[in-house]
Amino acid sequence: MPCYGPNEIFGIPSGWHNILADLRSGNHGRLPYAGIVSFPSFHSSMAVILAAVTRGYKYLFVPSVILNGLMLIATVPIGYHYLSDVIAGCVIAILALYSAVHLVKPATAPSAASCAAM
């Protein structure tokens, strides 16, 4: 959902202010491409997923958690998101990781008996 974000309240200019103003005014003309999705924050989804993916790697996990933790912190003031956007992005990532681990059955190799029957 596109929204101005908290930067509008504090007078911080954004690259998509004019685009959002045109969208809200009902302008149906051509608009330049701009990433204006606010809810959910895909920055926070990717931060959680990347930290989870590097979990088994001794030298990657700690730097990944630190870097992605800083990105989560910076998403509100610099990424033009509300806190609810960040929380929703984290929830989506956790649900996606849970689904990947628990709901999707891994592929199994065919047994020797089934190969012989072919």
C-alpha cells in the first residue's frame, strides 16, 4: 500500500512525494516507476530471512545479524516505513520460513523397488 510515510510528518523530502500526490489526486496519466510499497516492509522481511539463511555458517551469521539488525533499525527513519510496516514484514518472513520448514515436504529419491518396477 503506498503511503507518504513518517518522513512527511518531519518534512524529510522523498523521491516519490510527487508520485503519491498524483496518485491521491486521481491523476490517471503516466507516472514514473518508483518503489512505493510501504506495508509490509520487504526490507524487514529480507533482514529476517537473510539472518535465518546464514544461521548455520559460523563466520557469516554474526555479521549478518548485525547488518540486518541495523537495517531493521534504519528502516523507519531512512526507509520511510512505519513501525507497523516493519513488524508486518517480520511476521511475513517468519511465516514464510515456518512454511518452508514445516509445510513443504522434501523431495525423496525413488526407491530401488520403484525403479525396478519401471
